Amino acid sequence: MEAEEDDFKPLTPEEARRLREKNPGLSPWWVIGAQVALGLIVAGVAWMWTGRPSAAVSALYGAIAVAVPAALFVRGVRRGTGAVSQSAAMLRFFVWESIKVVLTVAMLVAAPWLIGGLNWLALVAGVIAALKTYWIALMVRPRLLNRI
């Protein structure tokens, strides 16, 4: 049996440069900023809806419980991104993702002790809003790239 011809052709440096210019990368920090901003919006809505500041604090804490571990994840994954093997990079990703999940759960478990008059519905709304920011970022990114 003949070996199949490989139709993979590596890019030349010039082709790679043009590809990077055509598809610029976006910083993950704007997603984390959007999580905090959306948390502030949900907090404002919770306060207006219930008339209680504790609902706003609960909603904001829910968003922060997602955004702070995500920021730690980005910082950890991006630190030391020099010449490392693929397996080391994958291990770093999974370790920091595990830390992110554990820290988020720990912050949510600690919420009743940290927030007086905790409003669980507002807390969950803040968490959901912050988590949905990832999907919003995926939908918005193509539009942002078309403007550039």
C-alpha cells in the first residue's frame, strides 16, 4: 500500500505574518473585565428589583467568585510561556483550571459567612451572568475582528 501524500504545507514566515495580521489575538483580560462589568449591572438590577443593598452585594459577589479565579487562571497559564513542551503546557492548563474551579466553589461555599443577609437568587444570577460572558465573548469576537 502506498503512503498517502501529505498535503500539509508549512507556512513561510511571510505567510505566517500575514495570517497573524488578518486574525489578531484578543486579550483574555477584556473577558474578565466584562465579567466584572456584567456583575455590576446585575448587582444594580438586583438592588433596584429588591430594594435591598444585600441583594446587590450578593450578585456582585457571585460575579466576583467567577472573575477572580478566572483572572488567576489567566495569570497562571500565561506566566512562564517560554519554550516548554506541549505536555508541560497542557499540564499547566489543567492544574490552573482545577485551581480555578476549586477556588470558585470555595468562594461560593464561603458566601454565607462573608455576606450578611445573603440573597441566594441574586448570588446565582451574578454567577450565571459571569459564566455567560464566555459565550458572549465567543459571539462578539468575530464582529470585533471584522471591524479591525
